[in-house]
Amino acid sequence: MPTLRAALAGRTESVDHTLTVLTPRWTTWTLQTLRRQESMRAAEIGAAMPWNSYPTTIQILNRLHNQGLVQRLGHGTYGITATGLATEPVHRALADWHRQNFTTVTADAERAEDVLARLRPAGTTATLAALDRHGPLTYPEVVESTGLHPSSAHTRLARLERDGLILRDSPGRGARYGVSPAAEQLGDAYAALASWTPGAADPGTAPARPVLVRPQAVSNGWAAVAVQRAPSTTAVPGLFSHPPAAQPLVPAAVTAISRPPRTR
């Protein structure tokens, strides 16, 4: 397993770009739905993720097409591109990290999307890289090391602490922040993110309108419904199957309790 420092060395910008492409909600689910099929109609893709409306499904597909992850095959059918297929190791690494640090019983696609939601906020990668490189830092030292605006650094540290990725040695001012044991295990995930190259957008296609995203805690319920209702021909083993009764999100002892609602 590569260390966090080795995985991020000189790669923070490429990792952040990859996160920008892969983190919009339902990207993982859509790509994994298409991964085992040569072609699918939009209605079939929507049936595999029934919590989304048909217009939302079309918006997601348009965005993925613009990003080079999905291709239009004609007659209203879609297929996954080579670039889209190459996201599989990324999703596996993210899901594996989540499984090691949380007791949630849910689909691996949902695990991957949850980790992407934790890593996506601007400044997250830079902050973790700085803390891993320099050791525990005070708030002013984090600002100096990352170049983040003071208010942005404060927001980022608070979010990282809620997500269990950093720890601090005291509750008051002057506290020093360090990488949590769970975050130290992100080497594989970050290495996979750094090694994947986003596809080129189609210059002849207009950008898709943004998809409205609902809170993560609510969407876990929708994911459970999808697992029960998705056709067996579209299910990807390990990514769409889990026990029907989901348990609450309870981090492992090394991970701080995260705030359930999450939007992106």
C-alpha cells in the first residue's frame, strides 16, 4: 500500500481534477450500471436507479457524455467508454477504504460515493498533504502551508474533523491538527485517483445542466430501494447488493463521527 505522502507527492492538482469529474452524485452508480452492458437505453438506466426522475437521468448521462465517460451509440442507447471503464479500480479502492473504517452495511457504489463526498471539498487534498508532510500543525501553520484563505482553512479543518480525516489535540485555540489513522490509510485511494485520466469533453456538445443533489443520508434510503428493484441484468456484483436492512453509519474507533447529511 502506498503511503499518503507517496500517493499525493506532486499530484494534488491532478487528484483534485479527478475528484471534480467523479464526485457529482450518482456518477459511480451510473458508470457501474453501464459497466457490464454493451448498451442500455436511458429508460433502462433509469429503471436501475429508480430514485432519479427520467429528466435527471438524462442530465447525468449528458454530463458523463461531455466528460468522455459515456458514449451515445444511436437509437437512444448509451455505452461506457474506455475512460469510463478505467474508473473501476478507483471505485474499488474507495469502497475498500470505506469498508475498513465504517460499519455501514450498504452497496459498494454507495461506499465509493460517500468517500468521494468526503474528499471533494476544495482544499481537502492540500490540507491532508500538508498535515501528512509536516506533522501536526496549528491553524495558522495550516494556512501558511496550504495557501488557503484563513476562512477557507477554518471551514476545511472543521469539515475534515467531522469526516474523521483529521484529529486535534485540544478543543481550544492553539490546537494542533494531525492526520487521523483512517486518513493515513487513504494511500491506495489517492493513488488510484491520481492514476486515472479524465476523458476529453466533446466540444460539439452543449454542457449538461447541473443536477440537483439531495442530502446523502436520505439518498442511502434510495440506494437501498434501488438494490431491491434493480433488474438482475444490470446489477454489478458487489456494487449493488447488500442486506436489505441498512445499519446506521457508525465509524470505526479510529474515525470521528461524521455529520450524516451531505450535499455536493
